[in-house]
Amino acid sequence: MDTDDIKVVHEFPRDVREIENTFIPLADGVQLAARIWMPEDALERPVPAILEFLPYRKRDGTSERDALTHPYYAGHGYACVRVDMRGSGESDGILEDEYLKIEQDNALEVLEWITAQPWCSGNTGIIGISWGGFNGLQIAARRPPSLKAIVTIASTDDRYSDDIHYMGGVMINDNMSWGATMFAFNSRPPDPAIVGDRWRELWMSRLQANDPWALNWLEHQRRDAFWQHGSVCEQYEDIECAVYAVGGWADGYSNAVPRLLANLKSPCKGLVGPWAHKYPHFARPGPRIGFLQDTLRWWDHWLKGESTGIMDEPQYRVWMQDSAEPLPYYADRPGRWVAENAWPSPRIKNREWALNPRALSDAPQPAQSLLIQTPQHTGAHQGEWCAHGLDPDGPTDQREDDGNSLVFDSEPLNTPLEILGAPVLRLRLSSDKPNAFIVARLNDVAPDGASTRVTYGVLNLTHRNGHEHPEPLVPGEQYEIRLQLNDIAHAFSAGHRIRISLSNTLWPLFWPSPETVALTLESGSSHLSLPVRTDCSGDDDLTAFESPESAIPQSAEELRPESFLREIERDEANGITRLRIESNTGMVGLTDLGWEHGSVSRQFYEITDGEPNSNKEHLHWTMRFRRPDAALDIRTETRSTLQSTSTEFHFSASLEAFEGEDRVYFSEWERKFPRDLN
């Protein structure tokens, strides 16, 4: 992580005490491992507490960011409690899936334990990104009495269609890659320095219970009770505490921020920057901001009752991105901060564009039938669904994918055009097959032809009336389809064109339809609605964010350098497209703890022209842990593969665990799942 532009703070208003590990007992006998930072004098002057509750291991997985963040809050008068969930890190028990009820129940017990401590004033908050942002919302919906406020970052209120599983009812290939990630993470051993001689017993019990979670996710291909659980959009009114919702335009998770603002009855604020999937004080693309200072004002208001002015500021603040050349990585994204006093904002006005043959126009022309039948490899330039921004994992120039799609271009703009919100397409179309999906990309086309992806959306057309009860299409029948794209803030430059690109494939982001599909779009009666922001009053009066600050970085030594590779290969002779991604964290030695760790993630995707069921996804993780002072050397190898026929998904996986060169555990899985209109 590059931290060159982050100011490291060495002294705080209150001296900080760290408890490197303690155990929190639960009613069922399980103990959860916790790391706590608090003011030295918290016993004499009790403080509010901030919980972060994760399965990602405080010992090594999040230790780098924890060191930057939690001591900072502690130095300003908070007890920060970073807890490993059951079955992770040095905690007891088994972790069986995401966002289960037992996870929330355990969190409620943890909050009760915290408020019973003599150093806690009785008020609590929750902060978290991704999983920790999800469960912050979910725990808030359980209404624990001590919980006054949360900060939820890069999260969602809808686990089915706005998470990493089934976007718009279409299976994201990251459904498998994220499952493979947790399959690998769940194979990790606890550190004997904390749990002692029982480390092997804990480790073996985790290995034996480590069924790949993708098995659960493939069983639930529609929005049933499995996904409704933990989706706070089911009952927004359950949340009564204050919510600060934060996201990034380069991330897979930003739509929940405006939805929460529009639907919560409790006090709330929203912030969306240019960032990918990281905390805003060290995220890329920049600008990074003084996120810790900003959220301190939030905590001080809600947990200490101090007047900080944060609730007097606009409700929704976003980074309005300027037109930029298409790059997979930006250190900083050009733009400016803008704000709306309320969301939805009465200042946003929808502008309608008709989809005429190859053109976006103010008025519709006579209808024509236009074919959408895109090659299976269309989409190879889209980057990751959930970009992390620290490697070149974003979308690149869209021209090749545009060339494979049905495109509609506006005339060059005479003046800049600024949008804020969710673009919406209303399409009149038919399909020649009963199972199909459609993807729309909104692109910014520069005068030289370079095409930058602004936002996109996808809809499984069998889910046109909802995700709970999909219905096959009747081939040849016309349907009126509403397709909402991801929320965005973007300013198209004068001289640029607005482009809509429509396709019925987008590989490797989405698993292909069971058969090759031809869609027919009726132009003239199909429309694009853009949320245009013409009133910019107040933007120049916004108080600037402070520069990013952090606590002192953790003490660590690079034992082996990290590396990243993303490689697309095209075999023209055989019509095969391959994608290879390799992310190597290297090996890191935590010098104060005597603990060494590292991992390598390898993703392989392959598809053949004209053969949607040639799609193959193979994922291989290597996890490595060493404790030289105990002659401990642990390695796990996890492999997962998904293929399909027109009627089934075929899943296979294996898990190996090694102590030194000795294999001490092996298991494998083979399962088939009927394709449920997916």
C-alpha cells in the first residue's frame, strides 16, 4: 500500500494503550479473539466504543489497515474493538457462510460485553468496509440499545442483485472467485502464539468443515429467503441509529449509498468518492481525503453528543468525475466535489434520448428492428467487477467491446453535461431464445474515438418482472424492459459524445446464457433517461476535506515482493479467448509478532467463439504461514472450477493442507446444479 501522501500522526490528545489480544466469551462457550485500542486513562475517563467485526483475521489479514485506523480513533477518545468472527483468526468455532443469523447474534453479545467493561461509557458505534459494512447495517437493524451510529463503507442493502453474486439476476463470475477466496481464507490456521497447543485441533476442525460456500450460492439462483436474510432493503425502518454510508465510483458497491439516503428514516449522510474498494484515507483512485478526521466529527456528534456541525452539512456529497482517458489504473481521477442537500434531489432533472439507428437523439425516428448478437468474448476489457484500485484492475478502452455491440451515439456535445444518479433505459425488444440477458454500458467518447466506461447495468430478461419468480421469455414476443444502470456522477466534456452500447454477453464479468441468443431491439420506441444536474449552486462553497492522516503503520518486513498480472490472450486460429489474473501478496513478516504470511491468487477464464458452454473458470489459491520460532510452516492449496452445459452447472473443488512438505489433509467436491433460468 502506498502511503506517501498520508500524514502519519505520532501524538494524539490522549495516549493510547493496545491490548494485542483478549478473548470475549459468548453464551455458548465460544470465545472470540479481539484486539483493542483505547486511551490509557479510559478506566478513569470511560469512552464510547467502536466495533469492527470481521472474518478477515486481525492477526494478519487486516492488521495493516487496522494499525492505520483504530489507534487514531483511540487517541481521540474512543475504545476501538476489532473482533474476529467465530471460526476466523484465533476465535473458536466454525464460519459456515456469509451474514448468518448467528453472526448477528454474536455481534449483539459482543456489544453487550463491550458496554459492560469499565472503560466504556455505554455508547457504541460500528465501522466497517465490505463485509464489515454489510454487517454494520444488519446489526443496526437488530437495534442493540447501545448502538447510536454506524459508518458503512463499500456495502450493500441488497445481497442478491447488488452484491457479488447475481447482478440484475445474472450470475457474476465473481460469485465463484469470491467463493474461492473464502474457501482459501477458511483454510488458514490460527497462530499458536495466541491459542497455544490447541492450534492444530482448531485448524483441523476448520478444514473438515470447509465446504465451499459457492455450493450454497449455486443452489439459490433466484432472490429467495436465502438472500432476503441480511438484505436490509427488506425493511429499512428496522434501522433506527444514525448511518454514514460511504462508497466509491470505481468500486462494485456504490448504489446502496443513494438508496439508503432515499429510504432510511433515521439520520443519515452519504459520501461517494472516486475510490475503489478501500478505506478513503488510503484508497485509489484519489483524491484521498482526511476520512479519519471526517468520521471523528461523526462519532463525536453521535457518541459523545458534541457539536461538530457535521449534520448541518449537505446530506449527499460526491466526486463529480470529469471526462478522462480510459485507463485500468488512476492514481487520481480528475473531477471536483459537489453536494446535494437532500437525496433524491429536486435539482436533478431527467433528460430523455431516443435510441435511433446508431444515434441518440432528442426525438424518435420511425421504428426499425436492430439485432443484438454479440460474440462470446465481448467484455474482455471491462476489468474487475469489484476493483481494488491499487493494481490495474479497472476497465480499459471500450472501443473493441463497443465494436462488438449495438451502439448509439449522441452528436458531439456543445456544452458540458453533468449527470448524478442512475441512468435508466426503457427498451422494446424480443428474443429468439427463452433465456437471455442484456447489458448496457454508458460510455464517454472523446473526439479521438477513445471510449471510457462511465457506468453499466445488466438484466436477466427472465427476471423482467422481479428476481423472486423468473419467467422464461416467449421467443419472438416483444417486451417492454426497464434497465437501470449503476449510479454515477460524471461530467461529459464539450465535444465528447455520449454512447450507449448494448450487448447480450459480457465475458468474463457474467456467465453466458445457456444458448447463443439473438435479441431484436425496436428503435424509436426505446429510450435513455439521464439524470442531469444543471444547478451547481453551492458547489464552490463546500468546505474542503482535510488531507489524509493515519496512525503509525504496523511494523512489517517484506520477505518476498508482491506482484500483479492481468493478461488477455486471443487464439484466433481456434477462436479461443483466455484471461489470466495472478495476484501475489509476496511474504510479509510481522516483526513485532514473529508471524509471517503471504498468498497467491490465480484466476483462469476461457471461452470459445459461438460456444457459450465452453466458458470455464478455474481458481487456485496458495496460502502460506510461518512461525520460525516454533519451526511452523503451513501451506494450503485450494482449487475451484465451474463449467456448464445448457441445463447444468458443474462445480468441482479440492483442498490440500501441508505442514512443511507433509500433506496432512485432503478433501474434494463434485456437484451438479440445474440452471434456474440463469
